Amino acid sequence: MSIQVHKIINTFIYNAFQERYLIFNHITKTGIIFWILGFIITEIIITLQGFGVNNYSFFVALLSFSVLMLVGIGMLLFNRLRTAKNSH
């Protein structure tokens, strides 16, 4: 489970740098979508494991999607700075 999550993150980050201009235009939507996905996945993990929640996989899922959100926010801020410099 956690290996697949990390592969997905690595793929996303790689693609984000490859197609950064395309992603910058949709970064807010992307951040929201990933936040919702992370929430749903963590809920599914909790539900599947019942009350004996495996803290490690819960933590990995939560951390993974938090990282994706931070990457999105960072890209948005970087894009704003870049556009501000170009406009002057």
C-alpha cells in the first residue's frame, strides 16, 4: 500500500516539474482534488481496518496527501512571484 502511494507521489512530482506551466494554471483545483482524495483514502483505510487502526498506513496516507497539498501551494506561490517579477 505505502509503496504504491509513494510511487504515485513521485510520478506526480515528476510530472509537475515536467509540465509545470500547465499545472500552474490549474493548481488550485488540483490541490483541492488531492485534498479530497487524501481525505477519502484515509477514511477508507480507517473503515477497512475498523477500530484496530494501523497507525503507520494512516500516517503515510495522511502525510502523502499533505505533501501533495504543500507542493501545490508552493507552486502557486512560486507562480505568483514569477508573474509579479515579469509584470514590473
